Amino acid sequence: PISIAVTYVVAKSIANQPFDRALEDRVMVLAQQIREAGGHITVNLPAPARDMLRADDVDNVFYQIRSTEGTVLDGDRELPMPNEEEPAQPWRVQFHNASIRNSEIRIAYVYVIAQRKPPGRERSEPRLALIQVAETLDKRTQLANQIIKGVILPEFIILPVALALVWLALSRGLSPLSELQRQLHERKPDDLSPIEPGQVPEEISPLVKSLNELLERLSQTIQMQKRFIADAAHQMKTPLAGMRTQAELALRQTGSDDIHLSLEQLAKSSESATRLVNQLLALARAENQTSETSPFVPLDLSELARGTVQDWVPASLRRGIDMGFEHPGHPVMVSGNPTMLREALSNLIDNALRYTPASGSVTIRVLADEARQVAMLEVEDTGPGIAPAERGHVFERFYRILGSNTEGSGLGLSIVREIAQQHQAEVDIFDNPRSSDPHLPGALLRITLRMEQRAPFFEDLG
């Protein structure tokens, strides 16, 4: 419809031009027949000229000659006068549209000088006569319709062909996408293999690449969950079997001392199972931690470490271990999850207390390197330490050093490493330079939070 409307407007403009020129020629020819004699206008228009002026196969042609006084001297009296706001200009042909006998007409008119200026009155305005020639718009409409037909008909022929070509192109272009949809629909629920990029059009290859990355992350998450469930089930067997054994043994005992001993063992097994479950839950929370589910907030690392150390003071007193806390004396601001950081520090302190003998010492330090914009958290103990060959494995889940008689699940350092990775931190193990026994170097575990300019983890508020 828009194309037809635009074509019609253009066709009418094109059709008007030749007919307007023909009207202009007619009115000028008629104007040249005007004569002035004795102060009066005469028209020298022979009969053949009148017939030629009227002759037209389609349009009705009208003409009119008016004197300087506005009297119609010749032609059709019905032709209206032009409405002009500006003074008339002699010998300048102009056009306007009007209506006569219920028909739209196009009029060309010109003013001619009909009477010369009398002597001595050169400054007076010349007297003008009006000549008009008009015609109906039938021929113009026919020409416009012919132009429209010449333009629109080919469009109606081309349009179905274009639609067919577009349909064919879309069908062929989208057939790989339809095939991809079919393959994804027929996939098994556990099939997370990547999609072959060569099977899809180049335009949607970025979408396929992103989908493959999502499938890879989903596969890693599922594998992690499967491994976690398998490890949890395997590790829970031992404390549950111990609890069941102690319960059955207590049921068979008759003496109160034997029953009390079995109940003590049952309580220890229950405590071990509870600790294992809590650590498994902490590891699961650390692995599923994201910036969207739990956004980081600014926090004072010194204040967080102080509160955590206070929670472990009773445990250190029961074991006869001297636990100390050192800090720089000013806030050490980092960006992180306070719950997760407190969990990591608690696991480090618990690990240090378990492996440090009575009368030993455990020291927790908060350090700040303002030059490098690094915050450090250290847990130092005087325990047996970790051999260099074992340091690459102690962060693996459920890994226990052979020969260690200390109870544990092997999850503490795994939790620490997972939380450190969530905070873009580094976890390092060093020898304890303050060990009293050179043959027992001890262990120094350090968590380092490093700042990045686009995602700062450290702010100096000193």
C-alpha cells in the first residue's frame, strides 16, 4: 500500500508536467492574438483557430478572454477568476486548480498589456487583460494510471517470487537449526557432551559456544555433586558403624562401668559424625558459593579474626595450648563473605589445635602490606608440621597423612582452599621459623587476599 501511494503521487507529478506545458503553449498562443485599437481590446481569433483550441479527444477544453474592466470578451464565462494575493505580472504564465460543471479543471492564465500609457502619464499603472485556458483532468488521470500500472503490475509479479525465494532461503538457512533442535530434544538427560559447532550456521555459532560452555559448567557441577555424595556416603560409614557397634555392645553389657564406657565411646563416635557432617555441609556451601547468591561486603579482617579466636579460646584451654592473637592495630579492610572467611579461619585453628601437643602454642596473625595492597591471615603452630612431599596433597578432600594418630576427616584444608578460591586468594604452607625443635619445623599456613584494580579486596583506612 505504501508503494502504491508513493507511486500514485509521483505519477501524478510526472503526468502534470507535459500537460501543463501544453496548457502554457495554448494560453501564450491565444495571448498573441490580442490587439489594442483606439483604446479597446480586439481578438483576432479565426474560426479554425477556435476549433483547434476546442479540439480534444478526451478532455474538455475551455478558454476565456477578459478586458481590463473584467468583462468577458470571448470564451466560456464560467471560468473563475484567479485568486492572487500579489500584484499581477504581465506575460508570466501561472496555474491554479478549480471546478466547473462538477468537474475538476486545471487552468493556465496570463496577463497581457491591453492599453498603452497615455502621453504624460508614464508613471500610471498599465491596464492588463486576462487570458485563461483550462482543461479537465481526464487525460492526466489516464496517464497517471498507466504509469501506476507499469510500475505496480511488475511488483505484483515480483512479490510472490520474492516471497518464495525468502521462504526457500529461510528454510534452507534454518534447517541446521531445526536439526540442532531435534538433536537436543532427542538427547538423554545425562548427555552433556558439547555440540559440534560445524553443524550450525555461522550466525549462531556464538550461541552454540556459550551453550557448550554452559554444558561444561553443568557437567562439572554434576560431577562435583556426585563425587561429594560418594565421598560423604563413604566417610559416614565409619562413624555410623562405630556408633552402631558401641550401641549393640552397651545393650549386651550388664555392669554399669562397662555400659558407661560404651556410652562414652558412643558419644565420641557421635561427636565425630557430627563434625564430619558439619564439615561436609561447609564444603558444599563453599563449592556452591557465587557472587550472586552471597555478594561480598567490606569487612575488617582484624575484627573478624578477633571474634573467631575468642570462640576457640575454651578449646585451647582444655587442651593446654597457648593461643595468641596479633594484629597491626588498625583496621585491615577486605571485601568478602564474612561467614565463609570465619569458616576458613575456624578450620585452620581447629587443625592447628588438633596437631599441636599440650603446652604448645598457636598464633593467629593479621598482617597488612600497604605497599602491595595485600592483606594476610596467618595461623602458626608448634605441631609436627607437614612434610614438603605431602603439602601438595593435604588440600585434597579426605586426604590424611599416613601415621597420623589425630582424629579428623581430611576436609578442613579442602574447605580452606575452596573458600580462598572464592575470594581470589592464595593458600600457602611454610615451615615455622619459630619452632623450638629444628627436627620438627612445624607449619605456617597463610591466606593471602590480593587486590585487583577492577575488583578491590583491600582498602587502606589508616
